[in-house]
Amino acid sequence: GAGVSQSPRYKVAKRGQDVALRCDPISGHVSLFWYQQALGQGPEFLTYFQNEAQLDKSGLPSDRFFAERPEGSVSTLKIQRTQQEDSAVYLCASSFAGTANTEAFFGQGTRLTVV
Amino acid sequence: KNQVEQSPQSLIILEGKNCTLQCNYTVSPFSNLRWYKQDTGRGPVSLTIMTFSENTKSNGRYTATLDADTKQSSLHITASQLSDSASYICVVTITGGGNKLTFGTGTQLKVEL
């Protein structure tokens, strides 16, 4: 595709339910990032992949959050036993190279609402 | 504690007018500073990227400046249009941070007729 694609666009989950959010990065992009954006706030870093390797997961708020990118392309962010404070927009971004000055392209995000 | 602070928090201007948004950061050392535009319900879109050695970068009606000594940046929008209504977010890339982007909370701009 032409850009970063995320699915679903919207997800409503009951508290305690597990959810999986998908990110299709731009083809050929080495780096992939997940961010969490609370209402009215800027995005906050969750985790970073270079190809299939998860190089930084320091932003994951708890062990209920898990991300994978097994073949170095599509990535899935899984949240187990969702809680109300998990409600946010989850943004995925990808970039061609792992260098700091490379442009990062964002998807439209998945809005998760936990009820 | 947010390492990237932006002001004002929100701003309303008339179409055709200019405006300047401010960003102060405490992140150091950093690789680059970016300005993103985020429309409601959309992902952020990059406007400019500046390394620490650059003072200014333009992209159409958008001009960003950077003063690495004072750790300040600004985004100047010229001849505003209704479509400029969005959140403008200042973002700093931390050196050695695995390209981790540190976002400010944004300035919400509304352009009115």
C-alpha cells in the first residue's frame, strides 16, 4: 500500500477482554514504532522494532502489553485483560532506515475504547 | 515529566493571518527536531525535520526555526488557510534512543473565516 495501514480503525472492548491491533508498515521499511496517544495529549512511545527484532520496549506500560513483528513486516500490538486506562489511540509508524534523521510515516491509528 | 513543552496550548486566528507556535525542550543530546501536523482522527504528518546544526527549514507556508543553544524552536505559518486547522506537535529525537520520538502535547490551531 501507499502508506501505513492500521486495523481496526475503532475497537470497543469490555474490561478484561484481550485485543490485538494490527499495523501494516510501508513496504521495505525497516523500522516500526508503536505509540499510545491519550485524548488531548501527544503520542507516547511504546516500542520499536528494527526488522523482526524488538530493540526497545521500554515504553510498554505493563506486562499486559505485548508486541511482535515475526517476519519483519506486519506488526501486532496485543493488550491482555484490558482496563479502562488502556483507552487511547494507538499509532503505528514506520521508517525506511534505522538512522535518527529518517522520516517516520504514521498510520491513522486504532482508537481503543475499554468499557 | 514532559521534556517537550509547547505554547500556546490552543490558538484561534482568522484566515489569511500569520501565526507562530513555540516549542521548548529539555531533551539532550538530540538528533533532530520535527514538527508534525495532526488532523483530528488522523495520524501525524511530518512538516519539517531539522538537525541540531540547522537554524531554519521551510516547507511551503510553514517555516520552522531552531536555536539549539536556548533549546527553542518555532513554527511560523504564513497566510493561514481553513485547512491549517489541526494540532501541531513538536517532536524531538533522542540521540542513541533508538530513534525514539519524544512528542510535545501540541498546539491546537483553529483558523476561522
